Amino acid sequence: MELLHLVVVYSCSANQVIRILQTEAEVTSMCTPADDSLLIVGTSVGSICLFDMSDFEYAVVKPGFLNFQALLAANEPRIGEASHEEAQSKLREL
């Protein structure tokens, strides 16, 4: 089973998800400089990913973009109405 590793950047002040980023492996650490212009992510395979947080072209995530039910069902097929195969199909569409 292929895993999808996501970093969800959430704005507490705006009360919404502002970015959904994908990494190659499980995230083990994260940090930002004082001006929040970058997100620095360390992964379980030893890689470091840098994300430009000042690029506002991709800053807003459309409502309903991330199907949490499909993500849960992919890891726990008993959760939700979708079968494991349906959940994997939905995740590939994302």
C-alpha cells in the first residue's frame, strides 16, 4: 500500500487550511524562520524539504479539497462507507 504523506498548514487566525503540502516520507520535525516565509520539514528518511510560504498563488485551499473520510478509510477500511479500494481511488484523484 502506497502511503500519502501530507503537511496541512492551518491558520488559527483565519480558522482555515491554507496549504496542503506533500512530502516523500513521514514528517519528523518542522520549523519556520521568524518571518514565516519558509516551512522547513525534516522526514524519517533524512531528507529536508523547503516550502515557500510567501507564494500566495497556491495559498488558498478550496473548501472540500481534502476528503478526510477517504484518508481515514484508506488507513482503516472499517471507518466510513467507502471500501478500501474506493478510498485508494479517491486518494489518487487528490
